[in-house]
Amino acid sequence: MKKSLLALAVLGAFATIAQAQTNVQIGGRVQADVKNYKVGNVNTNPAAGGTAGRVAKNELRVDDDETSRFWLSGTEDLGGGLKALFYVENRFNTDQRQSTGGATGAGLADGNTYLGLSGAWGQVTAGKHTFMEDQGNAVQYGIKGGQALPNGLLGSKAILNYVDAAGTANRLTISNTRVANSVHYISPNFSGFKATFGYSTNPDGNEGTINGATNYSKGQGYFLAGNYSNGPIYLNAAYWNHTIEGKPATGDEKALRLSGSYAFPFGLKVGAQWDRSSVEGVGVGGRDAERNAWQIPVSYQVGAHTVLAHFTKAGDIKGEANSGAKMWSVGYDYALSKRTNVGIFYGKLDNDSNARYQMEGAGDSRNGSALLAGESASLIALAVKHVF
């Protein structure tokens, strides 16, 4: 009897300890694409960065266009409706070793990583978070989402997240993916509406940089978003404002994006996105580089089959002629299961003579060669994606 009581006491102690442990989960996604990528309208003008020997060639590639990842997440019930939570996202490349030059998956905690609390009042976390980059992405997928569409063929990734100014060596991001040194608040769900507020003490990842001997100015970033998702209607509005640490002469960013879609009951989904972004002092003559861009995505989904099409256009930088671009993409996706999708996709990006927009990942391990001013890129991809 004493032994039985002792065993029960030990089991009870272990049960108490187990209840106090954090509930930890693992998940992720892996993608691999076989691609044919080609540069067109080859720029051979040395003054624009081209060379006389530059020719268009097909590049047959195996790529990880999504930058595959796995994550650890966990929650602990603190009582009274309060929970502690954490999320650690780890990036890797399916197609090559992380030590390879140009690899984009940097490993442990390279993705969104944060710690915080949640309750009836919402959720607040601190760490690094994606703010502007993914706003409105949902309008580009089918009704159920999850398609294997490569990032390089998403209009938001290729155009809406960038400002291409002729006064700079490369196009400029306005999204600051995985914003460092940030705090993020998400409100409760009010009949389909959620509000989000983000603040970073320095999105550039360093703190306390001094520009010259006397010119010190603290960098910071603000992010505001409202998201409404109820039945067939999806609406999103987002604003981003980034002040560069040390206040150099150029670089402060502002972006406003509006997105929406409507899903008809017979499987058709029609969306729209509009984005106005500017980067201070980087345009020709030191002007601010400001442009408008828009996108129309359409999809039709029935059962396991999804057909997708997008058209995206960037207008000229204010005061800079022929600095816009357009991109269109089409594709077919088949869901082998709830977690595995395969598809074939095609897209083309055309730059005006003074523009250098890129298919997302061009020039690194995720896509083909980077484009020079006025060049185009076409891409056909066979893709497979698994979520676990």
C-alpha cells in the first residue's frame, strides 16, 4: 500500500510538472522549383551599366524560391486568460548548402522571431517582425491559399515592395522585411477586423550610429495596418514610415498600400492592390524618389485545381521618364493533399529603359541573373511545395 501511494505521489508530481511546461510545436514549409530563366532586351550600353558582350541566355536552374523554413512556437497558460508565447523561425535553402555563396537562408532565428504575451486585449510581442512586405499578399492566391506559386512571380514581391530610382546603384526596398528591434501589437478580432501597430527603435538593425562627428539622429520605424476578413471579402490598408539611423542625406522611406479581394461562391476570386512609396533624396538631382504601383490578381479554384493570373505595373518615378515596369504571370496549381501542392507557372517582367525592377530573388540563390536598366526577364517554373 505504501509503495502504491508513493507511486501515485510521484506520478502526481510529474503530472504537475508537465502541466507547467510550455506547449511547443514545430512546423514549416519546404519548396523546390525547376526553372528556365531568360534575360531579354539586353542592355549593351556601357553608360547604363551594360557591356557589349552581354547576351541573353537561358538559365536552367533548381531553386528554393520560397526560402524554405521551419519554426518552433510555444505557449504557456498563465491563468486568467493570459498566455506567454514565443516564435522562432529558421531559414534554409532546399537547393544548396548554407555556406554556398549567395545562399539566402541564414539558419537559426533568421526569420520572424519574438516573445510576448496575449490575452483578451490582444497580443504584444518584441523581437523582429515582418511589417510591410507581406501586406495584402492574400489577394494573390486562390480562395484557400497554399499554392506553390514561386515568390519571383508575385507582383507584390517583384514591384510593390520596391522603388527603383535611377540616382541609385540598385532598386531600394521599402518593406524592411523582418524589422529588427521591434515591438508588435495585434488587436482582438472585432467581427473580422484586426488592427496592427508596429514600432522599431531602429529597423536597420544597429543602434546608436553616429553620422559624422556631430550629426546624430535616432532611427525608428512606424507601421500601422487594418485588416478585414469576413466571408468572401478581404480588405487591407497598411502604412510604413522609416527614418534612417544617423539621419544621412538620403534613405528615409514612406509607403501606403491598399489591398482587397472578393471571392465568388463558384470559385472565382478577383483582387486589387495599390501602393504609393517614396525614398528620400535618391532620385535624379537629389529629389525624393516617389512612385505609384498597382496590381490586379485573379484566380479560379475548383476542388484541387487552381488557375492564377496577375498583372502588376509600376509607374514612373516622379520626375524620371521611362522609369516604370510591368509584370504579368499565369499558372496552374494542383493540390495533391492539404499540405502538398505542385504547379507550373510562367511570368515576364518588362522594364522601361530607365528601370531595373527584378523578379524577387534575381541575383541571389533564389532566381536568375539580375537585370540592368531596360532589360526584361521571363521565367517558367515547375514547383512543388510541402507544408508541415
